[in-house]
Amino acid sequence: MKCIFYCASLFLLASGSVFAQKSRMNVFLQQNELMFNVSYNNRPVIENSSLGIIMDNCPYGKNIKSFSEAESSDESIRSYLANGIHNSFYVDIREFDDGIAFRYRIPANGPKCVYGESTSFVFPSNTTAWYASGPFQYGWHQIYQERKTDSIEGELLAPPATFLTQEGIYAAITEANLFNFHGAVMYCTAPNKIQIGYADNKGHIETGIETGLPPAKYWHEAVRNNPWIAYPDKNEIKTPWRVLMLADDLNGLVNNKIISQVCDKPDNALFSDSNEWIKPGRAVFTWLTEGGVERLSVANHKKYIDGCAELGIESVVVDDGWENWAQTEKEANGRDKWAMLKELVEYADSKNVNIWVWRPSSPRYGNRDIGLVDPEERASFMAKCAEIGVKGLKIDFFHTENLFTVRLMEEILKDAAKEKLMVIFHGVNKPAGESFKYPNLLAKEAVRGLECVGGESSWAPGPAWPFHNTVLPFTRWLAGPADYTPLNFRAFCPEAVTFTHQLASIYMFTSPMLILAADMEDMLKCPGRRFIEEVPVVWDENYVLPESKIGNLAAIARRKGDIWYLSVLNGEQEKSVSLNLNFLPEGKYKMVIAYDKGRKEILMDTKTIKSKKSLNIKLLSGGGYLARFERI
């Protein structure tokens, strides 16, 4: 009997039974309002907070007459039916060891107007928050801050935002499975109260242009909770999952898997089990390199193809400018852009290098390109790219996450999949798990990366780069990979960070499509060239060292096969640190090390070290450190 009970218990734990869950979401009525709270390991982390959404000027979640558990077709979801005086709706809940997720389902035979959400997360007093005060590119860049939730009332917080309670619980809030719905942001509407809401760019509202880059005067102007229309699918309107990640430490937070567990699976009509045409890899592009307009020429791209072949880098991204080759190329000889792009693709193919191409998603202010909004233009463009051998698309200039743009992104991914084209999105909102449904989406920019260097006092405001870079792994990267375009040793290397910081960043800001921004000459002669040649883009294991501290020090070890790499980025304060190497299995290891000699020189060294030992290193302000461990 004991054996039967023990085995049954193991089965319940493995199948996601409530007995296994460290995180609990308690839903209840308080004065006829639907409320919830959350505990983690029996410790409170979210105090009594409101649930609900405001549609057709009716507050779903208030004036509730009855509230009861409802049947669910998915055993992993606990559903509740809330019956109000004028409406009824469902709340779906999923609990995990490392957090909770919930969403709303609203029965609807037609469209409804959304005015906002009541959904809020009330943190205990004196909780620390790290957040960006802008949700996506150009609309508002990520100006990361570290504040107490008691004192950020009135501010916008971009998902994912990260929190640390006085009891030592880390939490992060974001959304997942964003389809057929407006993307969400957060507002601190009262001390310690973080409320879900919506943001739009004033330029899109005033000009009537639903998506794309607005006039420059509107880049940083937000409109909060502008009413918008939601449309049902199969007689119900379904919100994205509101996700609360929870962990005892930064390692647990970085390794959180909730988003992958609540997102839709790939469409079998578009994707197979193998998807052999989807090949993550590294790439270069010439956009941030020196050379004036010549950096965008066919000849310069051939030079970068040659360099990629020597370094073993898989792809070259041909960025904005190729569409004007018929006018800008000295050797055009009457050929159009497609003929010259085909020549480049064939040249790259002979070197075993792939070509990706850039295109705006939408008409952008001051430019004639109609983008990919029109279905016929979109299908024609993608078919032509596939025909000449292009492997992937960099689609730019979304700059909002309204319903129109969210739908447009999905249509782009569908049409690209039909032509077996990989995609990255640039100038775009945060990831919300789209790549789990559309695995041809390798990354979304949604970050203040190296492209923003030089714009700190104007179009791309933000904090000091050492602080920014040591916040990102524990905030923005929790939602998914970004297109930071790391690695630069010239004009786009911030003065506040060192060259080794730059080199280590390609292991910190990892992405299935890792686009390197450095000039080819610099990569070929870099003392740390081997780290460029062998940087993986898909990892087997990630471990955040306990010495990491948000905004102060980011130290993450990653494993690919039997090789471990340790990437360290320092914040603004020079320091000496002792790093515990307990992530290494028992044994002796050969270390290959890159470290700073001054701010603009990388030194390399090798040594042997045993596992379970400490590694003592000195770090400059904005400095870096990078090590490779191979077992002897």
C-alpha cells in the first residue's frame, strides 16, 4: 500500500498536480469585487489585488453576484466563472513551481470596446523594482530605473519588469501568447500597486496611421488607455496570459519557463517536427560600421561575406539601403535591386554564407516604401526573396503593439513560413511568446541596444550603459531574445564600457539570431577572435552566479555540450569579486580567458583550475571578463 501511495504521489507531482506547486493564486470575492493574492513557498508576494477588464464601459470584475469553479477542457487550467449584474466572464489560472499565469475569456458574439484593465499586482511595501519607463522602440526607449514600489506612482513600467520583496522573493511581470489582442504595459496607479493597461503612440492616433514609424515629434509621446476594439474568436474574446514569474534567486528567475508552457504550439500546416529550414546562427551587418554610404554597397557586403566565411559566421544581413541599389551602385549597369541581390546571394552561397534582407513593415513617415501591410505586396516580396535564395527577413518599423500591428506581425510570420523564411522583428514591442507558435521568429529587438549609442541625449535617452547592460539580463531577456546587435569597437562602443565588456556581451545578450555590429577588420584581428568564432546561439544550460546583482554585476555561465563559458559584465563601480565555480562538474579544467588591460585593449590568457574553486577577478568600471572552460 505504501508503494502504491508513493508512486501515485510521484505521478501527481510529475503531472503538475497542485501538490507540486510552490506558487499559489487564491481568487475570492471582496465586497462583490473579484480579487486575488499570490503566495510563494507559503510566503505572501502579491497582496489582495483586483481582477477584471473594462469593456463597453462595463467593469468586468466588479458587481459580481456569483463566482464558482467551471469545467475546463485543459486539465492544467483551473477555470472560474464570474457572473456579474450585467455580464459574465471566465478567469483561467495556471500555477507552477516558478509562478502563476492567468487570463480572461469573455463570451462575445461581436466586437467590444476595451477601455482598460482592473488587473493589478499589489506588492508589499519596500519592494524594489527594476523597470523600463518605455515599452518599445522609438515610441519610448527603455530608460531603466531602480526604485521602490512605494514611490513610483504615476509611472509607466514596460513588461517585463522585475521586483524584489523584502523577504527576498524575486518576481517579474509580463504577458504571453499575445495574439488578436492589444499588447499590454503597466502603470503604477498607487503606491505599490502595478496595474495592467495599454499604451499607444500619439502619432498613430493623430495621423490615423495605424502602424509604422510616426513623425519624429511624436516618438516619445504616449497616450494611455486609448479605447480600442477587440474582436471575438469562436464567440469569445481571449486575453493574453498575465504572467507572474517567481524565484528565490536570479538563477531561478532567468531559467523561468512559464512563457513556453502557456503559449500555443506551432501550426502543423506551416511547421513540421524537423523544421530543418529554421537554422539559428550568427550574422553580421554593416549598418553600424564605418565607411559612409559605401558600407551599404554590394562590394562591401561581399567583403563581409568573405569575413564571415573566414570566421565561420553563418549569415550577412543586408540592411536598409539595398532597395536603392539601382540608383546608388556604380556598377548597376541597368540592373534592378533584385538582380544585384541575386548576385550577392549567389556569391554568399559559394562561400557557404546565408543572406537575410531588411524591409519596413509599414509605410514610415517620409519614405515611399509601402511596407508589408498589403497582403499582395507581402506575398510577392516574400516569394521573390525565396526564389533567389534569401534565407531570412529583418522586418522593421512597427513601433506600436496595438491590435492592428499584433495581427500584422502574425500575418508576416505566416506568409514567411509558407516560403520557409526565418524572421526577426526590429523597431517592435517586447516578445510575448510568439516564437513558440511561429518558430521561424528568431528574435525581436525591443531593446536599447548599440544602435542607440550617440542618441543618449536626444532620440534614445537612457541610463549609463554599464548600469543598463547589467539590468537587461534580469529584465528584458526574461521575455525572450532581443536584437541588441552587440560587439563594436568604434563609434558604437559606448565610452563607459570596455572592449572586453563588448566581447563578453555576445555571450550575455544571447539570441538565436545573434547579429554582431563590429567592423569586419576588427573581428578578424580581435585578440579574442576565438570567442567570436565559436559563440553558440542556442544553449544547453544557463546558470546565474549568486554574486550577480541587478544593475551592479551580471555574471552568467552557459553550457554548450561539454564546454562552459562564463560572461561577466560590470556596472559603474570598479570592483574585485570572487566568483564561485560550483556550476562546473567535478574535475580539472583548461581556462581560456579574455580580460581588460585598460579600457580599449583585450588580453588573452590560459590557465588550469579545479571545479568548486573560487575565481578572483578585478573589474574596471564598465569592464568585462570572459572565460571558456574545457575539462581536462
